Amino acid sequence: MIAPLTRPDELEKLSTELAARLDTDPRLAIDTEFIRERTYEPVLELVQVGTVDGMIALLDVQALGGLGPIGAILTDPSILKIVHAGGQDVEILTALLGHIPAPLFDTQIAAAFAGFGTQVGYGALVQSVLKVKLSKEEGFSDWSRRPLTPSMCSYAADDVRYLHQLHDRLSARLERRGRVVWATEHTERLLTAAAETTPLEDLWKKVGSKQGLSRRELAILQELALWRDDEARRRNKPRRTVLKDEPLVELAKRKPKTAAAVLELRAVNGVGTRQAEELVLAIQRGLEVPEELWPVTESSPPLDEHGAALLELLSAVVKVRAMEEDMPPSLLAPSDALRQLAIQRNPASVRNLFTGWRHELLGEALQATLAGTLSVVWDPIKGQLACRYD
């Protein structure tokens, strides 16, 4: 069993050992274990690190009070950090360290470009690539419990044990297919976005089921979302445990003027008199927002009959190109971007389909489709669909 490090002197010793090993091979496998279901901010409990020569360390962040000198290693631009599905790891480490732990190699993203499908799990990827079957026993463990059991420590260590081997195999496969730059570009974009925080004034945009609200009601929703965030922070609770999205939308629609009216709403559960009074004040603030400052939704207009047909054609082109490149269609072209293209019918309106690696793989075919110079046909010789340029 690999015992978690809990003392600052152990952390100092680890920092020295890591520096020596990373000087030889500047790649560090990283994973984290955290709890985000109980508190306003996620609580980082454990950080796992591993080197190419098999050294693995588990850092009990709560006992250590932070990452100390390891933080400088994680943000060192000369050291490649290898993660799997690292969006949440990057989010929580960036919040703790103040910097994105770049550069990064995400084995899940690399696997998608290497032909393993989108969002493949770590265990499935290890089994497929390395023929090693990992235990799933501790997948839903409470990582705040102490002491950590031997089984939990073994599970946590396995999460970094195979990342270097995956990096080697996936890098070689990407190199053979000429996709290293594509995967790197996509990784940087996704993980940088994961590290970004939503401005408080934009929290309303994350509220679900708000379709159909008027702009005036969106101004109220904006104030209600701000109230929920303040209350969640004050109580150190996740936002949606203070009040779910549906009640916020209902309050924005009904606009109750008294605390009693708030408490009468069936959708509003678990709210006391004080919170009801504060909700009324938030609604009033929303009603007082000048019209020129009302929020604007970014929803796309509905597709007409021709737009719907064009979307089907564009989707067919994407599927054919995806099959030709052995890539998931959803990675090649996000559905919302494709829909926007069917509405606007102008490449300049959907830049992410016509820049970088997507433009190289798909841009020409989509432009030719819009110009009427490409068709999707059945190739009877190859026994598959194909794109044909006129």
C-alpha cells in the first residue's frame, strides 16, 4: 500500500525526489480526488502524482494544508502534465494554484483523435490499450474519510500508474496519423475553458429551463441567480442545494410581491421567511433594471423547412468525413455549431468549424456543400458513403 503523505517534511522530500526524476523525463502523471456535492467550492482531498519510472505519491491535501513546493512543479511550463478527462482536475488545481497546470496531455482527448471514441473512461482505455483490467471498487468512495483504506489508496494510485504508458501509446498513434497538433490544440482549448470561472453577472445563463422567459423576466432571473450565489456562499453549500433552477424560473415568471406569496409557491421548498423576504427584494431589483440593460438570450432561431433539410445534409457530410478519418462525428463538428451553420449558411458565422484542425478536416467539405459543389453518394465499389466534389 502507498500511504498518503500528511506531513510538510514528507512534502519537501517528495519535491526534491520529483525534481531529480523529472530532470531525466519531464512528464508527470496527475489525478485528483475531491468532494463537490457538499460545499460551495469543491474540496480537494487528494492529489496523486506519478513519474515514468514508477514512483507514485498520494498527497493528503487537507492534512498538508496545501501542495507547498509541489505547486511550483505542477505549474512548471517545462514539465508535461498527463491527465485523463482532466477538466475538473484543471479547474480545481487552477483555483488552488492561481495558474493552469500547463502544458497538458489529456489521454481522453488523445484517445478520441486516435480512434477510441469520445469520452472513453480511464479504466476502459487502460484495458483496451494496455490489456490491464482495473478495479472499480472505490469509484464512488467518500474521499473525505480518514484514514483512507488500503483499497482506496490502491485505487487512487492506479489512476496515475498507467498514464505514462497511455501517453506513449497514444502519442505514437497520433504521430502515425498526423494528429498530434490537432489533439494538442483541442486539449489547450478545452482545458483552458475548464479553468475559466463564470462571472457572477452571467450565472443566470447556467440556469436551466429558462426558455420562454421574456427579457424583463431574465433580468429578474439574473438577480435571483445572484441571490442564490450569495446565499450558497454564506451557507457554504452548492448553489442548487439552496434553491434549484426550476423554482428560480418560476419566481421570475410569477414575480411574487410578498414573502407569503413566495412561500405559497409549491415549487419553492425549504425556503424560510428570511430567504423569502430576500427573494422578494431580488425580484424587485430585477423589475427595476432599465430596459436597455435587460439580458439577451443567445438562442438560435428555429430552422425552417429548408434549414432542417440543409442540417441533415451537413450532418451527413460530417458523418462521412468522420468515418473516413476514424473520428467521432461529435468531435469533428459539435451539433450546435452545425445547426448554427444551417441557419446562417455562412462559414464566417461559425468560426470554430472553419479554423484550426476542424477547418483542415472538414472546412472545405462544408464550404463545398453550401456552394452546391459537393454531394454525398453511395460508393458501390468501396461499399460505403463518400463525399463527391462536382
